[in-house]
Amino acid sequence: MQIVLRPIGTVRNKAADGQIREEKQELEGELEIFPEFEDALDGIEGFSHLFVLCYFDRLRPEQIGPLKVKPKRLVQRGYKLEDLPSLGVFALDSPTRPNPIGLTLVRLLRREGRKLIVAGLDVFDNTPIVDIKGYRSGYRTESYSLPDWYTKLMNKTGHI
């Protein structure tokens, strides 16, 4: 089976790559939708938040396919890489995946024609957008659980 995806637009982000990797701020940016998909934006203005699916086109070949990686983002929170466990990529937010598809939740600030101005964008400039979905209450859950490894790692750095 072959799956073919067409980009519907591109991310416009003035932040440096290092700022995006830091995850410490709610960066503003634009989702620029290609003209042939502009009609698909009708009605989007009422949503406060949007899910954005992107294609990670900047990954190195060795980042596509591995099934286990270390949660390297925790190095920024004081961990040493050698102290972190190897975990399955489906348990992590790592860009390393069998299929380089990213998901992020952004706050919609406004629409300007084919451009959606958003906050909370943690995606590099010029990243292809694959799809956008409006966030609705049905996606929320009041009851959830987290794995022990996650709770232990996050509690150690004071982030939960």
C-alpha cells in the first residue's frame, strides 16, 4: 500500500530553531494555506484552538524509522542523556518516528484570508502542513493516567 499526502500549506515562523526547541514560550506564527485550499478554511474563525498536522521534512535519515529513543528534551531540564531510559517513540513527543508526522495544538488568534495567525506554534519555519482540525470539547478527557516512568522523570525536575 502506498499513502500519498499533499501539503495544504506551510508554517511561517520568525522564531529561530533554537527558540522553538526550548518550548518555554508561546510563540506566534502563521499557517499559510495554499490558494487551492482556501475554501476549506470557511467556518474556522470560531475555534479557539486548532490541531495542526505537519510533515517533518527536516529530519535526518537516521531519525526516520527508529522505534526507540531517549527523551532528549529532558536534557534541557537537567538530565544527563546516559541517565534517560530508551522508550518507544509512540510513548513520546519525539520527532523521530516511523512516519515523520507531527501534531501540535495551537491557539487561533485570527484569520487573515489564507493565513491563520496562531500562538503556541512549536514547528520550524517552512514546515509543510498536512492537515488542520478544529479543537472541540469531544477531544477532552477528564480522567487520564500517565506511565510511572513519565511521572518519575517529570517529578524529578519539578514539572508536574
